[in-house]
Amino acid sequence: MEQQVLELLAATLESATETRTNAERHLEQLYANEAFPISLISIASHKSVDLSLRQAALLALKTLVLKTWSPSIDEFQGTVLVNDATKEQVRHSLLTIATSGDEERKIVAAASYVVSKIAGADFPDQWPALLPTLLQLTPGADDARLHGILVVL
């Protein structure tokens, strides 16, 4: 699935309107696939993937989260499409990216933004470990990691 998602993400970066629009539509059709958010996170976390594609993966994940994660998110569009097990995996993986100290601040900032949107919907009821995890990471954090933690907060 990752290869298909990578191709669609690359097409969303094309200047041709029809190509871009078709790719965005295909990405939206993947929202109901449980593997889709995990594929996006995998792409975003691989440093060997081009930066623009990593950013596009996080942008697609942000859109998915805003539209389908929870009715408590303002942009929610009526149907929760991410199951609880996948949500847990997404929370953990995104928090890891956001607090990784990745040298690409754009990746950390994008992941942190998505984490903050999820936290707004899920903390503390569905994500009670968020604050203790962030507090545990803070004391030994270098500047890059601390930046990611602060953006999440």
C-alpha cells in the first residue's frame, strides 16, 4: 500500500490541476482503509523519502484526522473512520515523530500539529498517557526534541 500512497502523494504535488485533483480524490477514498494512516506515518518517518513527500504524507494525515477522527474536532465530517486500535497506533507513532528531534523541523512541526489536534479530541479520556509521556521526555531533551514537545503542548 505504501507504494500506491507514495505515487498518489507525488501526484498531489504536480502542477497539473486534473492530476492533482484526481490524486487528492483517490487519497480520500483510502480514508476507510485501516492501513492508510499507518502508511502515511511510515512514509513521514522514513528519512530516505524525499522531504516534500514526507510533508505531503503528514498533510494528508492531518486532513484525515480533521475530517474523520472525532466529532469534537470542528472540521469533522460526520463519520469516524479510524478504529480504536489504529488510533492508538497513530497516536504513539505521531508522538514519536513529533518528539524525535528529527533535524527536519518541518516534519516535527507538522507531526506536532496533528498530535495537538488529536490531543484536543482525545486527551485525557482516550489518551491518558500523553502528558506523562511528554513530561518524561522533557528533562533530557535536546533543543530539537524540546521544540517538538513544546509544539505538542
